[in-house]
Amino acid sequence: MEQVDLQGRKAVIAGGTGGIGGGIATRLASLGADVTIAGRKKEMADRQIEDMKRVAVSPNQTFRFIQVDLSLIAENKKLVEDVIQNDKRVDYLILSQGSPPAGEYKQTSEGLEEGFAVFVVSKVLLATQLKDYTDTTVMIGIAGMTPKDESLDLNDLTLENANSKGKFGFVIQGRRNALSLDVLAEELGRRNPEKRFFHLNPGMVKSQAFSNSNANSWLKRPLQWALNLFGSQPLEYAKVPVDILINSKFKEEYVQNGTKFYDQHSRPIAPSPLVLNDQTRENVFKKLVEFAGL
């Protein structure tokens, strides 16, 4: 990872109280950045802020926590207002909120499927509403899982119909999430050529992603076990997104080739033909923005 001095730079990390987002927050703090983290749990945030203070390179660095429930549109809008008012200009926006799909259909109080609300809709709202206040946006998701054909019903992104037909599960959740974030990064990148938007696939990273989720799926325990056994450490993986943020090589790749998608080893991922199809991408983007209440 390229070593640079980020003193004076600001980062906002949704889902930054632990896991991958926490690892990124700690990495950026160790390079001198001021970091704002957002999430639900104050206890986790307090621990994360202590971790950042331990690695800070200057007593002038600032770290703060915004307590929000990112499954709710109203709370995401509250976060946008807070960032604009208090952080004003942000160098790096990192959207790491949400757990991997666990195959359970559960709705929020606003009527959206919970996994979709946190993993996708929250990122849509924050990326679109804060794009004018930041230069680079990184979304932690599952790049590379987007289907290459229309086997996924693009008129059922909430998967409500799939659920009613007994077809809801973690595979279709994952494909829907991947498509949505691929579309978001690609469409925002095309509409805002002066800025950079990335969608990354971290692979398996040790975290309490499933334990901290509200899902009651029978898959939670084996999936959490697999993460703990085979996953890399969050702080270790965090080198990848931080390098993409600060390394001039990735800026050059973006400018020259429009590369927006990377795997856990910083290798480019080719976008799905669905995402490159203008009509399909624009239609999905329009639906996502509507879900976000924009």
C-alpha cells in the first residue's frame, strides 16, 4: 500500500463502527486523516474511536461518531444533513454498511426488505446526495456477482415477488445487491466524470457481520463460522480500499479505462453486460433512486 500523509484530509465511513468499515477507519487514521464514522451502536463506535486515537499521527486529528439506523431512509437523510453541516467537504466517502445476504426476508418499518435497505438503498441515498461534497466514493459490496443476463427480474429489485413465490434466498439476494451497486457506481461515474466511484468485492473478511445483523435465518450461524474460519482480518483487507483511494495507479486506471470494480486482491473485475447496457442500467438506476425517496 502506498504510504502518504493524509493530514488535513477527511473521510466519512458509513458502517465504520467495526468490521471492514472499522478496518478502513483505522487505516486512514494511521495515515493522518480525520474520520467520521456512522452506525447504530455507540459501544462499538466508542471502541473504534479509541482504536483510531491509538494509531493517530497527530493530536490535531478529529474523530467523531454519528448514530443512525442506516436501514431507514429518514435516518440516512439525517446523516447527509449532519455531514454537510459539520464535515462540509469530504475527501473520501466509504460506504461499507450492511451484512452479506443471509437468505431471510424481513421488512423495515418503512416497508423495504431489510437487507436491500441497508446494503443497497442506503448506499444509493448517501452516494447520490453526498457526491457534490466528495471526490471519491468507495462502496464495499459484492462486485463480480452481477448476472450476465436478465435471469434476475429487474422489476422486482425488492424481491417481494420472489419471496411470495418461495424463491427468496441468499443467492438471489447477492445477485440483486451486486447488480444494484454495479449500476450505481457505473451510472454515477458516467454522470459525474470529474469524480470517482468504486464498487469492491472484499471476499471473506472476519467480522461479526451475521452476528450483528437482525436476521434470524438458520444460515447465520454457519455463515458466521465460515467468515471466522476462512476470512482475512478487517485491518488487513482495509489495505485494498485505502490503496484504491490514495494510490495514483488506481486514479490513472480510472481516468484511462474507467475501471470501477475490484476484487479482494485489487484485481479489476469486468462489469456485466447488463451494467454496460445503457437502457438497462438507466432503468435500474431510476428504480434505485425512487426506492431511496429521491
